[in-house]
Amino acid sequence: KAGVTQTPRYLIKTRGQQVTLSCSPISGHRSVSWYQQTPGQGLQFLFEYFSETQRNKGNFPGRFSGRQFSNSRSEMNVSTLELGDSALYLCASSLEGHRNTGELFFGEGSRLTVL
Amino acid sequence: AQKITQTQPGMFVQEKEAVTLDCTYDTSDPSYGLFWYKQPSSGEMIFLIYQGSYDQQNATEGRYSLNFQKARKSANLVISASQLGDSAMYFCAMRGLTGANNLFFGTGTRLTVIP
């Protein structure tokens, strides 16, 4: 069974540009959530999508957005990139997003560097 | 508000010995879940073990066990028979009622296994 797949794995952008990251969840998983990991702030929740609807959102500016497609694949977009957006962006998927189950699996992440 | 505290930035353990990684949490949710993840240098977050707040018994998964003390709000991870491949960052995380897949992470503990 394939795991969570994130693309691209590495990318370099310059300030002011925008970036789109992709996440393919485990087959059959309907919930996809995104996290940002930085040395200074640690792991922070960005947002979660379930059945193409944003169900939950963390405390990030509107430059961070996402969407989910009918096949559960998800994309996140960051516009007008800032140096502080340099981070590892992790995607996680789960079967139904039931709050009391332990099945939440992460991908290897997309490492974004903003110059 | 939910908070996870990991007070050990780094830990060393001799190969084949057991090690305990500490995690305390704070939440006002009556129902919550506690997770431990391993993050090797590759970046992927590897799910290790899950404990639900209403689970009567401590969770175990192979060499991993979770020492759950609800009254003390602690959820320590015990790794038995440490292996060199266990060297990695370990994160404790919590999921509460407010968000199905909104995990709050601790700052992590870097475990180094010494041959």
C-alpha cells in the first residue's frame, strides 16, 4: 500500500513568488492536513481538508491556502513568498478524520527554501 | 488551549538498553488522543503509537509502549532494546475535540543511540 506522497520534495523560490505543493494521500483516505515545520516555530498546523471542504484552519495569514480534489489529492499554495516561509511542509492523511482514532500518516515533506 | 511539553532536548542511550522520552500535556478537552512520531533526518514523520484518553490500557506497538498517566497528564514513550536505527527526533503530539486532525506538537527530543 503506497504511503502519502508529496511533490516536489525540494524547491527553491525567491521572495515575492508563489509556490504550489501537492499531496496524494493513502488510497482510501479522505482527510488531508498540512503542517509547517521550522527550526524556530516547530511543527504548526496549517489546515485540514475533508471531502473537498476545508474543515479546520490554523493561525496562518491568507497567503497560505489550499484545496482538495474529488480524488482526495490536495494542494497548498503560498503566495507572495517571504523569507520566513522557508520550511518543511508536511502533509498527513487519515481514513475519515475521526477525532478519536490514531490513524494519521505523514509524507516525507516538501522542503521549501525562499531566497 | 492545548499544550504539549517535551523537556528533554536530547537523550543518549546505549544500544540494547531501554529509554524513556518524557511528554506532558495540558488540555481542557474531556476526550483527546496522544501520539508519538519519529522523524529521521529524511524528514518523514513516522507514526509510532497512539493512546486515546479513554483507553483503559497503555498502548504498545512492538518495542514501543506509552506510559499513560492521565492524572499527571503525562504520556511518556518507552523504547525497549534500543537500536542504532532509533536515532532520530521524537515528537509527542495531541489531538483534541476542537479539530479532527489538528495536532499540537511538542518541541521534540533528539535521541542518539550509542553503539
